[in-house]
Amino acid sequence: MGKSKPFQPSIQLRYASFILLLLSYWSWAFAQVTPQSLEDYFRQAAEMEKKEDFAGAEKLYQEAAQSYPHQPEVLKRLGIIYQTELKFQDSIDTFQRVLPGAPQYPEVNFYLGLSYFGTNRYEQAIEAFNKELEANPKYRRARYFSAQAYRSLNRNSEALQQYEILLRQDPHDKKALYQLIRFLKSTTLQAIDQLAELDQNSEYILVLRAESHTEEEKYAEAIEEYKTVLSKDPSFPGIHFALGELYYNKVDYQSAERELRLALKEDPNHPKANYYLADILFKSDQITEAIPLLEIVVPADPTFMKGYYLLGKCYAAQGKLGDAVKLLEKAAELEPDDKNVHYQLAQIYTKLKQPAKSREQMQIFEKLYAQEREQKAKRLEQFHKHMERTHN
């Protein structure tokens, strides 16, 4: 056999390879001079943010800012990334590059304020938040953090104003309501501390202590505090009612009646004082004496269901069934889930010979009663399970 010749590509094959190489170079060169679209940058950066690769997203936004130097959205997103990485000064510098050309570009002032807030520069934060709110008064996050910044500066009246606006716009905002409660609690405690510094044993401090004991249902301790107040200042307003309410809750009706009558000498139209005293009189069958008190309660506090309910029972006991129905129907309107109201209505409709209405009210009563028993059974079951877990 003859010696084989080394392989040599044909001229056509070498030419084709050259063309492919040239095309690859052109593609690479074209890619170097033609930047990817802004949407591509945003899409790729968003994917990195989802993976929490913030450094990668930052690099992409920096490249986008070089390729699209006049696009405020790029700088806004870059600033937010810096903020996410807690690079607050970088974020501030980036947001400030947007504002000269677009002073109210959406959310830039807000995020600028947030970066100032993150570095405890509260005055500058408030200024930025206010600029955002000038453009969009309903931008809730700006108002929320504005309130926080005001609080940090102890500008409490302005903080309170922001919370009130938030809740006026949306009464169901749990976050704003929670912060308002914390704010009020904090300012109340500060005021109590200031008052205690003036006089640790002043009547005002004693009353505050008594109210605290009452909230914790430490009635005996609260009563002693109030008695001490009366010994120091017999004319201190509201003490007789507070004592009357405490005795009423302790079912010490004799002491409650004494204090409530004294409270009504101070304020004859006090709704709760009239109601508590009327209830004590009703329980001792002094219905005639109870009615005038309840006739003060109902117009004085039109939303107080118990006033309508008890006055309706009094009228029913006197045979004024038509008047009783009107009052009890109002009570049912105010608190539809109170089973006792429906029971009373059912009894009165029976006396009025209106069996259909009586059945309707009794059905509502039975349904509410069954629900109440079911809830009690569930609570009892949960209690037993808790006790079993505790002892095992």
C-alpha cells in the first residue's frame, strides 16, 4: 500500500470556517457596541433580587445607569438596592441624582427620606417625606414613616396628626392603629413619670394607681386608693362614681348605692351612675324608682344598649308592653347577638298575642344560646387539653 497523504482541508472548507469566524466576531463586536434593552436589565436584576443576589442586581443597575444615563427609573432602582444593602449614603447620593431633573419622580423622595431615617437624620427625612406627600397626599408609607420621624424628634403633636390622618383615610389600618396606641401609651407613661416627680403621693397619682388596679380587677386595692384620695381631697371629681362602680362590680350593692347617689349629686345626668343605681333598684323590685333614672340614661347615651334593655324590662313589669317592645327592639338593633334581649321580646310578643313574632324571637334566642353553649364547650375542651399537656 502506498503512503497516505496528511489530511488537508479543501479551499471551500477553509473559506467556510473563515466566514463563521468572521460572523462570530461581528456578533461579539455588535454586542459590545449595542447595549441590551432597559427591560432586559430590569428583568435580569429582578431575577437576582428574588434570589437575594443584591450584589449582582447592583452591578446590573450600575451597567444600566451607564448605558441609559438619562433614565431616572434606573437610578431609583439602584438607590433602592443600595438601601436594601444598608448602603445608605450611596442610596442618598443616587436618589439625589434623580431629583434635579425630576423633582417629584414617583417614590424617589420617599426612599430618600427612608435612607435619611436609616441614618438618624430625622429632619431631612421629614423634609423628603413631605415632598413625596405634596405630590401624592395618599402615599401612606410616607405619612407612616413621617410620624415615626416626628416621634424620634419628640415632636409628638405632629406625629399624632400623621396617625390621625392615616386612620381617617383608613380606619381599619391595624399597623397605624397599633403605632398610635404605642405612641399614646408611651406619652401617657412619660406624663405619669413627670407627675410623680412633682409629687409621688399626690391625689392624681393615687387616682392613676386606683385606675390601674381597677383594670387588673384588683378591686380591694383600688377602693383603698380612692378612699385615700377622698381623705386628702373630699371634693376630688369623679371619685364617688369610681367607688360606686367598683362596689357594683363586687356586688356590694349597699355600698354602691351610697356612692352612686353621691356621684349623682355631682352630676345628675351621668349615664353610668344612673344605670348602675337603676339596676340595683330594679333588682330589689323598686321599679318605680328605677324608671326615672333610666329615662335619663337612654337620651344621655343613645348607643348604650343596656339602658334600653333595662328600661324595656321595667315598662314590661308595669304592663306598658308597647313601650317595652320599642325599647327592646332598639336594644336588639344595637346588639343583635344578645340572647337575653330576644328572649324578653319573645315573652312580650306572647303577651301581646303575636305568636309569629314570638316564635321568630325565640328561634333567634335558641340559636344564640346553642352557639354560646358550643363556644363554652370548646373553651372547656381546650382547657382540659391544656391541663393534660401541663401534667404530662
